[in-house]
Amino acid sequence: MQAQATLDTVNNDHQELDRRIIQATQAGLPITRHPYQLVAEQLNIKTSLLLERMKLMQDKGIIRRVGLIPNHYKLGYKANGMSVWNVDESIIDSLGEKIGAFEFVSHCYQRPRFLPEWPYNLFAMVHGFSRDEVYEKVAIIADSLGDQNHGHEVLFSKQILKKTGLRI
Amino acid sequence: MELTATDKIIINHLQGNFPLDESPWEAVAELTGIEIDTLIERIQTLQDEGYISRFGPLYDAQKMGGGLSLAAMQVDKSDYESVTEIVNQFEEVAHNYEREHKLNMWFVIATEKPEQVFEVIEKIETASGYSVYNMPKQKEYFLGLQLKV
């Protein structure tokens, strides 16, 4: 009983610590020679513990990746088209993987339909320097799907109304 | 500011390879052939100039135990501004885009607990008078694309 209680306390401590780590790093790391050391000092923990927890979060997929997050728009990718596709549920996985494999697709998700007004169940984000480029890429996807594609549209973003990082 | 050849190497190589290590830069310098001081100075500049929006870990809200969804609304032109204001005031709304479609407002909801997504949607529906289409991802086909410059 006591051993279990101790273990739970440890788990809770780690949960609380991970939360503090996420809060301290979600807006970015300090761009310095020893960024983790600086974060660890700020959290009043050892750098080795910080790295141990972050590696564990990476193994669990809580941390997707560590590096720079490019600003597509500023880098010239002015056109961002959300392509949406109506495909058969029974083969959606193989089609999703096929679309996801194109190097110009940055995200590919299955999402619920809302019939009749929204028949699309596969979403693929396509980035390009211009709308024409996005349309060309969408045409490549359409070609690859052939008659497995029961209809698609491209929704261009007209305006960013809000953009903040993730906050917990 | 124009991107230099060095900047492009940095952007192309550092979208996911920053080590979790006490001295992370050594490996980056080796990978890119760029000196550590230059790396640090250029990344700071790229961030200051807005070419990179952030430098650090990218967290997955759902794996953190939170809720995440994409939601869409069909809003009349005349109400667009006021509904934008209503939607944006929710701190759970992370991104909000105007898109060219009948469904003309698309936003991402990120909450601490999964069930809170529905609460936020209900509140937005009540406050705006419009229905919200909740489109959480059911499956992700991931690729880990690296944007090339």
C-alpha cells in the first residue's frame, strides 16, 4: 500500500514537473549556447532531469519535434490551400497515406462528414507560392486518386483572424 | 531582409533535428557545416525578422491529454466581424482563419481536457447564434514534411 502511494506521488510529481516544463518551453527555447541549462535554472531543476523528462515526452509523442517552426507565409508560401476530398470510408487509410506521401502536403487527416452539405472526409493541407501552384498540386492529387475521388474542393485562406501558440 | 545561403541551410536542416542534449549545438554545427556562433546569431535574426515563428519543442496537444478540434462556421457577411470577435475572445481558440467557402470561418480549439471542446463549442453557438461544425481529426496520416526554401 505504502509503496503504491509513494509511486503515485512520484507520478504526480512528474506530471506536475512535465507541466511546468511544457509551460516554460512551449513559446520557445532561449536561443543561446546552452538553452536547456537556462530553462533548468529557471525551473530550479537539474539540466539532466529536464532532458530526461523531455526525452520521455518525445518518446511518448507529446513532443513531436524540436527545432525551428518556419513561418510559411513569410518564406514565400503565400498560398495555403486546404484541399478536402470525398472518398470511400473503406479505403480511406490507403488513400490518406498516398496523399500524405506527397512532399507538398503538410498535414493529412480524416475528419467527419456533415451530410448533405459537407461530404468531405479527407483533408490535405497544400502550400504553394501562388494559388496556381496550389491548384497544380491539387490536380496531381486528383490524378493519383482517379475515380476513387468522389469530389473535392480547395479552401484558400483569405485572412488570419487569430494565431497564437498552444497554451496550457 | 533577404535570406542568405546560410539561412536556407539552417531552415532546411533544423525543422526537427535539434538535439535534447546539454550541448545541443555541436551536432547541429556538424550537420550543417555552420559555426555555432553563426547558427545562434542567424536563428535569432530569423526569429526577430519573422521567418521562423518559434524555436523549440513542438507539443502535441492531444497526446498531452488535452482536447483538440477543427471547427467551422458559416457566417453572414454582415455578422462576420462581430462573430470573429466572439470566437477570438475564447482563449481555447488557438488559430482562426477566414476561408473562401460557404463555411467561411475555420478555427482550432485546444483545451486542457477533451470534453471541454464541446463546452467551448456550445458557448460559441450560444454567444454567436450560429451552429458550429465540429471536425476533430479521426485519423492522422503523418509525414513530417520539411518546408524547403
